[in-house]
Amino acid sequence: MEKPLQVPTRRRNQRFKVLLVGILGVVATSASLWSFNAPTGWGSYRISNVPIHAEETLRVCRQLNISPAPPDNFHLRTHSDRFAPGTPPVLLKNVTIWTGRFNGLEMIGGDLLLDNGLIKAVGAINTSALSAYGNSLEIVDGNGAWVSPGIVDIHSHLGVDSSPALDGASDTNSLKGLTLPWLRSLDGLNTHDDAYQLSIAGGVTTANVLPGSADAIGGQAFPIKLRPTSERSPTSMLLEPPYTLNGTKFDPSQPPRWRQMKSHELTFVSGRVYSGTRMDTIWAFRQAYDTARKVKASQDAYCTQALSGNWAGLGAFPEDLQWEALVDVLRGRVKARPLVHTHCYEATDLDGLVRLSNEFKFPIAAFHHAHETYLVPDLLKKAYGQTPAVALFATNARYKREAYRGSEFAPRILADNGLRVIMKSDHPVLNSRYLVYEAQQAHYYGLANHLALASVTSTPATVMGMDHRIGFIKPGYDADVVVWDSYPLALGATPKQVYIDGIPQIKSPNVIEKPEFSQHIPSTPNFDEEAEAALKYDGLPPLNLPHEKSETITFTNVSNIMLRHGSDIREVLSVNGVNHSGTVVVKNGQVICAGAASSCASHVATTIDLAGGSIVPALLSFGSPMGLEHIQGESSTKDGSVFDPLSGSVPEILGGDGSIIRAVDGLQYEGRDALIAYRAGVTTAITAPNSRGFLSGLSVAFNTGSAHKLARGAVLQDVTALHVTVGPGASTDIAALRNLLSGGGRGTLAEKFDDVVQGKLPLVVGVESADIMASLISLKSEVESRTKKTLQLTFSGASEAHLLAKEIGHAGIGVILTPARPFPAAWRSRRILAGPPLTSKSAIAVLLAQNVTVGLGVEEQWSARNLRFDVAWASLESQGSISKTEALALASVNLEKLLGLRRDPDKIDLVAVKGGSFMGFEGKIVNIISPGRKTVDYV
């Protein structure tokens, strides 16, 4: 080994003195990095070196107590950090701009200039500023169209719960423990999710992508812009990467950026996954935060010494990569760092999280789902540091016990109590393409229009700590704007174009001209009494309706009357103008006169003024387990699933493989979803037995408002149709179906399939894929050629039916589209027809054009209440090809025909609507007229 060079002691001391002089010069112009003493001379100096990382450590220590904020010069920027070179400047001329400013009350008529990824000017723009662009400026005439900030979804699983759902792209939840704050949604973000473009087509420009809800703390969330980038990476989609993200470059003199944390899940979800209780979950929280608190305390103690220059024995800065995110939570300033998004439903859970926030002194940005927050607004105000916002669904509730007291009036009640309200999608629980529809419903049930629009734009942006760049239309903000075909809170409002970072996102948009009334803020009904009742009865107001005792009732000032005529719906009267002279006289629930006031003789009767409202046939719901369960997530409230003969043997006590289950035997009445549907004009439901396999059973038709099965009119038809599902194992399922249609079954099952073959009983097949539908069309032809009988065959689900519209029409097969607006949830349903603005026509319109009988279904029973809006939406986006009567038929007479319900047209329920149309946000349902039960109910 080579010997080290030996330096004489005297020369070494001389060199040391020179070195020390140089060091002292550095010390004179910088922070002290050396300590020494010299009591007797050079030879007795004691030199103490600080760590080589001292400068970096001191910077970290100084940063610990700086609140997150944009850089000081952020609003002086001339280019967005997300600007894509080559993007031309755009001038939106003659538009009506809702800016989000001044609590959402500012609206400006004029122009909007986008350049360099930023909003450059709003309103009246100086012509000299525009002339500087020369021919490079793209000018778009808005013709007065409404423009809003891009829609911001504060609670989404886009990219981690991907569409179509595939095992290789399932990154929503980790099941490695209750508290996992070190996980990051970014690490599982799928850039190939089919839903990005669909959500953009609904106006969504930013989504906060959260981990799932299986854990108490699921990990860190990341806000992303939805547009594709040239880099095609998840990181390039980030709205504003936190400075702690691997490789992020930043100016250490600037404040840190906001971070997001989800989920502080305090419901029974984590209990179901980990076999624990709420007590276990709270303890897991406390353990996690206590661990983080200890890390924080050691950091604070370390920094106290380091900032005082006491480096001796300090070692490295204490940090723990697993817990650094929670440590950041405990360092919350003003709002939170990171922002804590808490997934929490009930008062008991809300109270637990409020106590936790005070125990460990961290603020909560928002409670998500939060179905009972409207019952305890004062509790929320006790949270540490700030009052959390509340992120809600509009009408999605009662799907589990924690959501059972959810109310459509929650947004308005919370706003009335001074809390910030946000509407969210929880995509793909709700398709985020229709997030603005959640705001529309909140507005319909009483949330002020400016707060409703803010609930999907400026409020979520503010709560996420991103209100310095998104959520508003003002100079210097990101050029994320939506040009709408109608007022954004009007039913069916659809983007004409969506700009993200100033880049138009929809190629060749298909724009539907909406009626004049859609250009204005909907004049919504008064629901004060209903909102008060929700509070009075602790979230469970009585839903059973009182009956009118008078034999005869006269409805006056009716502007529109539609009645059943056989298997059709006809418009009997339509009155325009101020004087609404239509009249309907009802005796014992039966219409005895309908038309102009002069044509109906006066009667001694109770009079109900509909104030320009309407009377129309009631609707029918199909597709959900309504009537067979009360709470989806509670097995004790459900009828359960049938035995599937393809999955295992059926017990002989049931009749073995020859048995078939009848839904009528398991009917449960007075479920809250059923009663709410009844009050919303959906008075009939058809439900098949719940199945997880091939064979379901025989469906039943029943009245949704009845008290019990033995009440008059409670069961409308014991058996309506036979139901099967052809799923991923299509060849096996179709082989079984062919065998049963060829007489291969036994017992009651064989008898019912013989009824199908004879054309006496409809066969409803749950199917999504066009390829499987093609096989079923061939099978139908095969059976009919052999039997010389015509099968009544209906496809349910049918996401890809538009691909075979002509063939389905030629084969005489009906289609029930479920849901009404398609979504590529699975591989076999991925080839959807998206509808405007992405395609010129919807699947409904394409099928109807081929003479296919089309019905609309619902997937979950809570959504049955919204059928009136579903059918209206279908008409609005059809460019006039679907009339109002044809739209109503989609959820009434068409479903009856497809599902085998035989009804006396004179005994069809009617719905009386006050103040507007049944198919819009202006009208309020006030009466259900039931000729079958000879009653008129008051809603």
C-alpha cells in the first residue's frame, strides 16, 4: 500500500494558519460554520467542523414554519408553467362570463383573451392589445354563450380506478394496513384511462385524484389537469407538483406548495376490510398521529439547536419517509399542509374526527360524502383551526347505513349555516362527466345559484389551495374555461368547447342548439318546508303521503296535459302565454275531463291551482333491486342472491336445477328509496331477483308508494319477464340458454322457458358487448326458425347496442339502456356512443332511428327519483328527434312493453306538477293521481 505523504510539523502549522485566515474571511461574509478558541496561541486552537449538510439543513428548518403559498411573483407571470409551445392565442368574443369572483356574483358580458396558457383579459378588451397579435389570434364568436371556469372535481379516482376496469389497472386501494400516509395516488395514475376525455367533455378540467377508502388513511392525493401532454406521463399531468416530489426543482426562498391527503376514512368501510370497529379505527388514527408527532417533536428540537449554531452531537436531520406526510399535516398553517380530505358520514364519525383534529392540532380541509353534516353544522365549526368545507353528492344516499340519513337539502342547509359546499363525483361512483349535474340538482333543491356554480369551480379550488390559479376567470389565472350551450345550471347543459391551459380539448365538437329557456337561470321551486322537515325528523322525515278525501278534485291553470292512449302517450293540451287555462277534473282518482277550462263543466270539488304546471303519466323504474332491499350495504335489509345453476348445485328443497325464483315472494315495501321515487313521480317498479350469475328469475311489477304487499294496487303483476345475464363466460352462458330454449330444462324452469319460446313471456338478457349481442341475435333466429314462434327478447344494459342498431331493429329486439347515459365501466362495455359534444347522436337516438323500442333503466335504486330528468335530458340532446311524449315513453310505456307489464290505460297513475314542466327544474310535484287505488296523494 502506498504510504501517505509526510508533511513536516512546522510546514503543516504554516499551511494551517493560511487556511484558517481564508476560513475567517468566509465566516465574515456568511453564517458561522466554524467555532474555535485561542487562549494561548495558534498551537492551542480547537477547530470544530459543522456537518457538510448544514446549509441544506438550516434551509429545511427555516422552511418548517412557512405557510404554503404561491411564489411572491406568481401573478406577474407571462407564461403558464403548463404552457404548451405552439398553442395559438384565442379570443372568445361576445360571451357571457361567470367569473367566480365576489362570492360568485360577478357576471361580465364581453370578450375573453387566452394566451400563453393564461387568461390575459376579461370583458372589454383594448383593440390595440388585440391588434398586436396580428393574424396569429384565433377568434371564436361565442354568440352570447355562457362561459365559466373549468369544472374542478375535488374527489375523484380518475386514473387509479380506471375505465374500463381491468385488474392490471386497479390501483385504488392498498390493503396493507389501516394507516398508509406514505402511499401516493400519483404512483398508480393510469394515463390511458378512457374516462379522461369523457370528463373533459363534461367541462371537468382539474381533478383531485385520491386513493380509495378501504383504509383509515389511504395516502396522498394529487390534483391533475385532465388534458393529454406531449410527455404522456402522470407527472406531466400534475397541476402543481409539491416541492417534496422526487426531483422537483424549486426556489428555496419561496413558500412550499400545498399537498393533499386522503383518506381519513372513518366509516365502517375500514371495519369491513380489516374486521375492526370504529374504536379500532380511531385508535389507529391516534397511533399514526402520535408517531408523526414524535417525529415532529424531534425535528423541532433538532432545529432549535441547529438554528442556534449548536451542532455538536446533532447528527443528521431526523426524518422518516413513511411518516413525513403526516408530520406535514401536523405542521398545518392557515388551512392545512397537506390538505386533509376526510371521508366521513355520520355524526359519531364527524365528532371523532373533530376531536382528533383538536387533539393533534391539524386543520381539516373538507369532510367528504358527509351525509349527516347538515344535521350537525355547529360540530363542524369546532374543528381545529378552521371550519372544514363539505363535499357532497346531490341525491346519492342510503346505499349504506352511514348514508341512510342523507338529504337532497343538505347543500342548502349547510350554506345557510355558513359552511362552504362542494359537489363532487367520487368518480367512477358517479361519472365525473356529469359533475355539473350534481350542482344543478343542489340548485334545484335550494342551494343559491351562485353557490351551486361555485361548488364545482371556485370553492373546490379554494379548499384545495389552488385558488391562485384555477377556479376563477381573471387575468393571470390558468386558461381553463368552458363554453356552454346553455346556462351551466340548466338541465342538460353541455360544453361547446373546453379549454385547458388555453388549448381546445374537443375536436370538431357536436353542438346541440338548446331552447331559449335553457339560457337562463332556472326558477326553481320552494322546498323550505321539506328542508325544515329533514332537520325536524333528524334526517328521516315521514315519506308516506296523505290522501285527498274529496271525491272530486279540479286542477286549474294547467299549461300542459299528457295522457295515455293505449300504448302511446299523447299531448292533450299545451297552453302558451300568461293565461294558463287548462283544467283537469279527477273523480275517485279517475280523469273525467281534461282540456281547456271552457270544455270542463264546473264541479263541486276541491280545487288545486297548478300555476302553469302540468299533468303527465307517471314513470316506471327498472334495473335496480328496488323492492328487494332497503340498504345496499346491509345484508340484513336485503332479499339476498339466488342460487345460480351454472355456479353450483341448487338445493333440492328449492326444486334443484329445475327451480326458478320469483321476485314477488321477496318484496319489501316502504323502503325510503321507493317512497322517494314515488314522490318523484316514479310510481311503478319492475324488479328481478338479485343474481350474481347466469339465472336471475321472474320479475315483479309493484307500486312504489304502497304500505305493504296486501294493500290495494301494491302488486301490479306477479310475473312480468324471465331474466338471465350473459357475462364474460359468454359461450357457456349462451350454451345454457340454447339448451333451455330447446326444452333441455326441467321443472318450473322448463315451463317458464317454454312460455318464452311460445312468445308468452319476455326474455330479458343482461348483456353489454355487441359481440355477445350478435350471438344472441343469431340464437333468437335459430329458435324462431325451429319453433315458428316469435320470441319477446330484450337486451338490458346494452352499452354497445348502438353498434348493432340496424340488426337489433331488424330482429325485433328491444333495448333497455342502463344507465341512461353510457359509461365504459368494463371491457365488454367500452365501445360506447358518448353523445354530444363528442358524437352527433346519442345511443338512444341511434336505436330509435332503427325502430328499436328503447327504455331507460337505472343501476341503483336511489337514482330512480331522477328518471324525470333522465328522459328530459334524452330529449334535449336529440336535436328535436325525440319529442317530449317520446321521451316520457322511454321510462313508461316502452318499459312496460319490453318487460311484459300489461296495464289498463285507464288505470295509469298521473303526476301533477306545480309551476312548470315535469321534465325540467322549474316544476315541483304536488300530487300523485292513482285511478287504480282511487286516490289523489299530496306530496
